[in-house]
Amino acid sequence: MKIVVVSDTHMPRMAKRLPSRLVRELGTADLILHAGDWTSEQTYEMLARYAPVEGVAGNNDGEALVSKFGYRKIILCEKLKIGLVHGHGTNARRTAERQAALSFGPDEVDAIVFGHSHVPVQKKENGVLLFNPGSPTDKRRQKLYSFGVLEIEGEGLKARHVYYENKE
């Protein structure tokens, strides 16, 4: 199973359309995860043309997106449980990574996908993969735009980032 992971698209302000590098990967996706800050339901519609989409709302999403997606969910993919959360919270001293890690209990999920910081992260903590895809349209202080790909084979989970220079 191939899962394309995005977050912090901030569309249409940061881009009017999905970047071509992302579109190439979406063409072979079985599932798309969006970790919040869509800022427009049109982003959902663009992604849904390629594969089923699961997502959560972020701190820049309005009432309609919060109502549609909520802030936290667990997605069952084959035999693995993936926690999905944006990574924002009320404690300003917590990083998005820490906020995401604390959003799920011990042994509740196999992986946590989050966003908010626009900073790509891939690491294991207490046996759980913490994965932030970065942003395909708003790299902020990063050198490159990015998104992620998760691949599930049996009970194994592989994660990788895809980096690129041009969001067109």
C-alpha cells in the first residue's frame, strides 16, 4: 500500500494548484493523508481526484474544515494504525513534534503523521514512527519543498521524504 502524505498546503494562498512533483506521486497512491492547514476545501477536492483522502484540520483551517475532519484521528492501514494530527496546541513551549507525540497514548498507534512546523521529520520514538512531511507549497525556512511517502508491505512500514525546488 502506498500512502502519499502532505501537510500545510495553505492553498490557494501559497499555490493555486498542486505541484507537478506531487501530482506525479499522487498518480500511484492508494491513499492520501493530509495533516492539516488545508485552508480551503478545494485542496481536498484536488487531492481526491487521485485517491481516497483522510485528513485532520490545522490551526489555520476554518469551521467547515474542522467540522469535516476534526483535529485527531487514527487510520487503520492494512494491519498498522496511523495517528493523524496537525501538531498545534495550547502549550506554546511544546514543539509540533512533541505535541503530536503526546496526542496519542502508549501502544495506541504504530506511526504518527503531523505537520504544523513545515519541517520534515522522520524518526522513531518508543517504537513509534514520528513523520512530518514538511510542506509541498510553503517551505518557509527550509531549502526545499517536500511531502512524504509511506509504504506498507505486510507488517512493515517504510517512510521517505520527496524534496524538490520548484512548487510549480
